[in-house]
Amino acid sequence: MSVSEPKVTSTGLPPAAKAELDEIRKRYPTDEAALLPALHIAQRLWGGWLPDEALEAVAAELGLPVSKVYGVVTFYDLYHQKPVGRHRIRVCTNLSCQLRGSEEIMEAVREELRVEEDEVTPDGRCSYVHFECLGSCDTAPMMMVDETYHENLTPRRVRDILRGLK
Amino acid sequence: MFEPVLTKNVGNPAALTLKGYKKSGGYEGLAKALQMEPDTIIEEVKKSGLRGRGGAGFSAGLKWSFIPKNITPKYLVCNADESEPGTFKDRLLMEYDPHQLIEGCAICCWAVQANICYIYIRGEYTKAATILERALKEAYEGGILGGSLMGSGFKLDMYIHRGAGAYICGEETGMLESLEGKRGQPRVKPPFPAVVGAFGKPTVINNVETLCNVPHIITRGADWYKSIGTDERNTGPKLYAISGHVERPGTYEYPIGITFREMLENAGGMYRGGTLKAFIPGGASAPILPASQIDIKMDFDTVAKAGSMLGSAAVIVMDETTCMVRSVARLAKFFNHESCGQCTPCREGTNWMELLLKRIEHGEGTESDGRLLLSICGQIGGNSLCALGDAAIGPVKSLVERFYPEVEQHVRERRCPFPQRRHFQNGA
Ligand SMILES: Cc1cc2nc3c(=O)[nH]c(=O)nc-3n(C[C@H](O)[C@H](O)[C@H](O)COP(=O)(O)O)c2cc1C
Ligand code: SF4
Ligand code: FES
């Protein structure tokens, strides 16, 4: 009996993403070095997470084994392997934020969204996690919603921000 | 009066553009550097006493001098990963004065004859990355970067490389692995990156703030630079990121070696009128100092002598309501999460430290836990491949050695003696 590589069913990345990636590849002496940028692009295309199909597309595009891409994805906190909400919320709970009330911020997020950490709200709108220091300790407590930093939070501001998300 | 050097353009939004930056004296350092021999620049930077601002405090000029001349290509990798808890100074430099960093990188590249520079920026810093990207575009269009560095004929390309959320990629060889598209697991040293670095080629790795100092050293000279600071070994302006229990947290620029007391006063004093209990002088990796050290000079050597380290100069202030066990437990959780897992003592030890500290915090500790923690520290220390292992034991050791009565109190009373503090009333 022979063991074979799983068949790559993916057709690669769509043309616009491919063009973007081709531009980035020129910056490095190896194709492998474009893996992190490629995964950022893929995650954006696949709605904030990386299903197997996305990993296969990236692997095919860069000529890398899927297992290698998988190993990289599991190493980094910003790549997700299960569905996330349309809005991704990261609450910093590291020391400087803890000293200024990040627990109360986590509570406010939980109360407002009524799901546990790492779960998606039933309407698919939000998911949240606690996170390590985001480099904004002077405006603690803080959280990141998608790409935006929200600083000097209070539970009330958290509610307002979350209610404003479509 | 000390005039800000590195942050002089904070509050001058015009400096975000190439034109505005030039108006503030920008790119004069690069112009001057291009008239100098590369080796002369390295000598000048050595003479200035500039030490790395990323954490280790190694002489920048000396590091550049290790780059072999006869191997090409060479690279500069600017460390903009800034993930040490408490640290937010590099973000300020990039968001408010991106051209200053580009200029510093360009001078370094000319000095070591590197034709490619990657700025490795943590994935979460999308705002800083966008601002830098815009500045880079302008620098290319303005004839500074590209085929001929400011018309000198020296080719220089500069690219942003976004990380993806991993503290260990701030460690220089973890960063190189990550740049090459791999898991960010640190390499065995030697060989050092100066000889075998990115893509197997000679590579300089410097922190954002370190590189931002360079244009000023070239423009104003090493003697001027050395005149700022405590002594020959601790020179220049320094950014301090101060957070925690202070009234006005923020990034402050001072001559290196200002006392912690002055820094605290300038930050508006203690948060809500509290009393100082302890502070961390250099980010999560730095052992905690007790309030009795309030008059310490915040330079590399003085802080090291006091049994801690200046590290990234991220100063975290804690008042008397703070539970030290809980604070250190949070840092232990961080290191456990961020250990890359290659070395058994670090991977297993950080996990045990977190578990033990949580158990003590929740009143379930035993009298031998303090000793057990120290024994784990002893097993990690010196037995791990990169400095994360040693960093992880810093706060834990200082807890047991300097704040032991608090650990004992948790064990004796079988609970945390510090009530959970509420910062917000009625949600506001
Ligand atoms: C676990 C770990 C994390 C680090 N994180 C950073 C970082 O985020 N930024 C940084 O500049 N240096 C960081 N360093 C230090 C780098 O390894 C390296 O010493 C530094 O980038 C060299 O630049 P410098 O000499 O200009 O300081 C880290 C080191 C370790 C061990
Ligand atoms: S000391 Fe820890 S973080 Fe560093 S290489 Fe070993 S396991 Fe990885
Ligand atoms: S500790 Fe929360 S942003 Fe740094």
C-alpha cells in the first residue's frame, strides 16, 4: 500500500489576489518568504479565517507542501483556523491593562455579546478573545476591533462600540 | 533644558510628509552620511556610545562592524515587532515620524553596504504599517530610495514585512525565521546573524528606536550625542514608555539615566493618589523592583546593578492595592503562551510557573511553592536556547525573592488578601 499526498483540489487564489502576491514575491529571494504576506491576503479573502481550502490555495501558489503551510498557520496568533465573527474583538488583558481594569472590560464584552470567548454570536456578527499586550498600554484598558484600536475604555464605552458594529 | 530629539516631530503632523520632514531638518543626516566613508560612519556610531534600544543594550556601532565586507548580498532587518508587555514607544516613532526611521535605516544600510532593508512590524500595528507604507512610497517617488539612494548611485530597497502575532518573532533569530516564511523558532547561535542571517547572508538587526537615533548622531556628531546621559556607557536620549498606576501614562523622552522618581512626577504621580509599591523598569522580562528603589537612575548599568534590567525601558508602575502574585501570574501566563516550545525547560517550565502562581493566587498554594518556583527558575535559566527562557524567570524570581511575605500571606490565609479592584462605577 502506498501513502500519497492528499490531492490538492484548490484552484489557487483569484486573479486580483494573485497579482497582489506576485508584486510582494519580488521583494524576497525565496518564494517561501512570501508565505506570511500570502496568508494575510488569503485570510482577508476567506472572511477572516483560513479553511483548509485557503491553505491549499496558498500552498499551490507558492509551491510549498500543505503540511508546511499548516505548520506556519498554527504558530501565529493572528491566523485563525475556525470561523470567526464578522468583527473580531481582541481585549488586551496583559499587566498594564490588568492594572487599569481589563477584567471589567472583558466582563462588559461578555455581557454584551452573550457568548463565551472564542465563540461566534448566533448572528455571525462578533467573536472575541483576550489578547496579549497590543502596545497601547498608555491608553489602558484597551481593545482592538478588527484593525482599530479602542483606547481608554470603560464598560459603557465598550457597550456603545459593540452596539455600533453592523 | 533637554530638547526632545527623537520625538521632536510628535505634534508636528507636517513631518509625516517628505516635504514637512525635510523642512524639520530631515534627510540631512543621510545626505551627510553619503559624503562619508561607510567605515567612518560605523566609527562615529561606535564613538557615540549608542546601545541597542530593543532590550539587550548591545553597541550598535560594534554590531555593524561585525558585518563581513566580502559577502553579498547583505540585509538590514529593522525590528518593529514591539511585543514586550508594557512597550509602546516604537509605535509612536513610526506613527508620528516615519521618515526618521527610514532615514536611520538608510544610513545603516549605506554604512554596512546592505541593499535591502526589511522592516519587520508586528501584525497588529496596521496603522503604523499604513503610515510607514505611505512614507516609503514618498521616499521612492522623491528619489531617496530605489535605484540610487538620494542620487548616490547606491541601490537601496526598503520593504515592510508584517508579522502575524508571536512575541518570539521579536527575538532576532526568531524574526529571521519568520521573515523567511517559517515558524518563528529561534536559531542556535553562533553563527550570529551578522555572518549568517536572513537567507543565509550577513544581516544587521536593530530596533526601531536604535535606528531613529542614527540620523541625529550623524548630523550633530558623536560628541554631542555623548554629552547626553549618565556616563560613557549610557549615552543619548531615551524613550520611556510608562504605564500602569500613574496619572498620565505615555511615552516620555529624557536623557538616559533620569531617575524613576522624576519620571513618575512628570507622569502626574500615582494613579488616583495611590502609594507606590513596586515597578518594573524594562518590560515584562525585567525583574520587579520595590518602591525603595524610587531614586534609581534609569540607565542600562544602574538598573542592572540593582538586580533588574532596562530592557525596552517599559516602566510599569504598581500601587499598594496591587497583588504581586496576581501580577506575576499574568506575566507567567504570557511567557507560557509565547514560549515557542523548542526547548523542554522553557516549554514545560513556563507552564509549571503559570500553574503554580495561579494556585497560589487562588489560595491553594503550599508552603513549599516558593521553593518550587525557584527550583523551576534554576532549571530554565541557562538551559534554554534563546533569551525568552531567562526573561520568563525574571519576574518570578523577583516575586519570590523580593515580595515573599505576600506569597506567604496567600498560602497562610488560603485566599488572595487583595480584594478585586473595581475601576469603574456604574459602567463609567
Ligand atoms: C523573547 C524576545 C523578544 C524580543 N522582542 C523584541 C522586540 O519586540 N523588539 C526589539 O527591538 N527587540 C526585541 N528583542 C531583542 C532582539 O532579539 C534584538 O536584541 C534586538 O532587536 C536588537 O536590536 P538593538 O540592538 O537595536 O536593540 C527580543 C528578544 C527576545 C529574547
Ligand atoms: S528558550 Fe523558549 S522561546 Fe526560546 S527557543 Fe527555547 S523554547 Fe523557544
Ligand atoms: S498591556 Fe494592554 S496594551 Fe499593553
